[in-house]
Amino acid sequence: QVQLVESGGGLVQAGGSLRLSCAASGRPFSCYVMGWFRQAPGKEREFVATIDWRGRNTNYVDSVKGRFSISRDNAKNTVALQMNSLKPEDTAVYYCAAAVVMSDSVRDFLSWGQGTQVTVSA
């Protein structure tokens, strides 16, 4: 399996931006679909965005479309989530995850990072 480590979380005011990054090690990075999920206190983990093996196809949850952008660099074994126009409801722990199929389901993702906290103040 691939090992994943997220970075880039923090505290930001509403309307601000953050860029999350996820570094992968282990098995060849380009073999995996990469995704970002988030989990707010008391809520289930939810899908945010995915990107396919070559970075040609992406998918987003409706609530972040037009504000978030997922990208990957297979040469550097990294995937990023650029988050703009942040809202208080975006507050959550954000997780990077790897899958072998293009999916928005938690159960299809095989490897997970430890998560990074994003807090958006009103």
C-alpha cells in the first residue's frame, strides 16, 4: 500500500484560501486514484474531490464546485487541494486517500493519511 501524509491545514477567515498537500510514498503513486475527504465533528466522513491516475478527470462534491481544485504531480508523488472562498461549513479534518478505482465512496479508498485540521472562522 501507499503511505500518505497531509500538510497545509490551519485557521483562516471566511473568504480566505488554503492549499492542502499530500505526499505519498511506497507503491508507485501513478497507480492510484487520489481523493480528498473531510470529517466534521459529529458527522460522517464525506467525499470532497477525486482525481484520476493521470490527472485528466476530476470530480467534486457539489458544495465545493467552483471553489476547490484538486491536482496531482506524479513526478513528485503529491496531490494538492486548493481551497478558495472558504466558508465556516468547510471546517473539518481533511484526509488524503488512495484508491484503485475512480470513486467517491469511502469504502473504495484503501490507504488514508492521518488528516489535517482546517478551521474557517466567520
